[in-house]
Amino acid sequence: MIVVGGEALVDLVPGDPLDSTVDGGLRALLPRLGGGPYNVALAAGRLGVPAAFLSRVSTDRFGEAMVERLHASAVDTSLLQRGDEPTTLAVVALDAKGAAHYTFYVEGTADRLVADPGPLPENVTALSLGTLGMVLEPGASAYEAMLRREAARGVLTVLDPNIREALITDPAAYRARFTSWLPDVRLLKISDDDAAWLTGGADPVAAAKTWVESGVDAVVLTRGADGIAVITAAGELAHVPSRKVTVVDTIGAGDTVQGALLAWLHTRKVTDLASLDAGAWRDALEFAAKAASITVSRSGAEPPTSADLAAAV
């Protein structure tokens, strides 16, 4: 089983420009269930692999809807914790290219109060973490403990830092903490923009090679219109272009890539990334790129199912 840990929140996304507006010409906001790790779990579950979501979710109406959606996507909720704290909110603004920018409301919310459940079940083969779950305390320390403990017992550990700069109050401390995680991370999935932020503007491929030298087995770089690449100790093993689609917004695109990679690896029973050659990596990246292309063609984070992928050209 794959376990995905991290936040679950509600994105308040601008509606259709033709919809009613409020004072100042602002577009009406529509609630979309999300959060990076939540989207990863949905993506993996919808692609037909056994996935569980580990977080603390509110008992409010938003939280109830989140749990219902997990069940509808075949995601296991046996590790889910519940609390009467409110759900985290993210107000989304879209730029001219459909890229999302976020304002977060996180004080006293449920997901940041997740507790370490202790050792995960023996049938867990992969643990995926990232985004706000690795930033907001006390939950970040709980997830960090899980990362180190599960890596030590041989679980395939996957990290997407998915930087939300507005919530990182001490960038230098976060960068140091990120570096401390790398020996316990087997697969690092990261965007070009996040790689640049973490390194102060270094070339993302050069940064990826440095992280591999720090102990990561493989770094998957999502490069927007330039596609997806993977860097390992052997260098850049594979690169695939982005698929051409009409982009509605990019919310959940990177999360879909991560969920699809997890699904591809699980289906092929891959736990040792060093066993993958360039051809296998190219297959994995093409699978992830196809899944992400469907997500960006939809409003909000709406990862595809296996049937959606089979139907896509």
C-alpha cells in the first residue's frame, strides 16, 4: 500500500468570468477540495493502486466532503485522524497563464495538528509527503519523524516540497531542514521554480545533481511547458515533453504527476529506483505527463481515473 501524508484543504477558486461578481469586479469564488498531498492520494487511488491518506481532517462540512471524496476515489481512510478544528482554506488567484497563486488561512486548523501514528503497517511499500505538511507545526515534526522511521525500514520515500513561500517564515531554516531530509528521501519530485527557490536561483538540473549526491536516488523535475525530466546518479536519464492541451488552470498538476509516478512504480512493483533504466523512466514520465495533461484541462485539482487515461488520445 502507498501512504500519502500531508494537508487537506479547500481551495477557493475564481469562477467563470461571466458569473456574478462582487464589489470591485472580483470573480465569485468556488470551493474545490484540495491540498497537495490530498490530491496525490486522490490521483493514486483513481489510477487503481492501493493508497491511504494520513492526515487530520476537520469534522466540519468541508471535512466531511473531503472524506466522501476520498472514499469515492478508492482511497483508504483507516489512518485518517478527525478533529473539530476548522478546515484550512487557500484563496486562489490565477494569472494570465492559468498559474495559481495562493493566500492561506491556517491558524488553528485541523490538518496541522496531525499526530505521529507510530510505525506504519507492514504492507506499506511507499510513503509520500510534502507541501504544507512539512512546514506547519506541530504536524511537520510528526511527518519528519515518519519519514526518517519509514526510510530506515526500507520503505520507498517520496517528497515534493511544493513550496508555499508565504507560509515559510524563516527561509534559511527551512532550506537547512530540507537538506537534512535528503538522505532519507529516495525520490524527490520538484518543480523548476521550487528548485530555484531552494537554491537561491541555481540551475534546476545542477541542483538536482547536487541532491542526488546528497543521497536521493532520483530527482524528477517538472518543468512546465518544457515537460518532465529525471536526474539520477547516471545523469539526466530521460526527458519527456508536455502534452499539448487547452489549459484551464494548473491547480493539482504537480500533485497528479506525483500520484501517477507512485501508481506506475507500484503497478510494476518497483521499490529500488536504481533498477530503472532510461527506457523505463521515459515510460514512467510519459504516464505522469499524460495524467497531468488531463488535470490541467479541468478546473481545480481533478486528477484522472484509469478510464480517463485510457480514453485520452
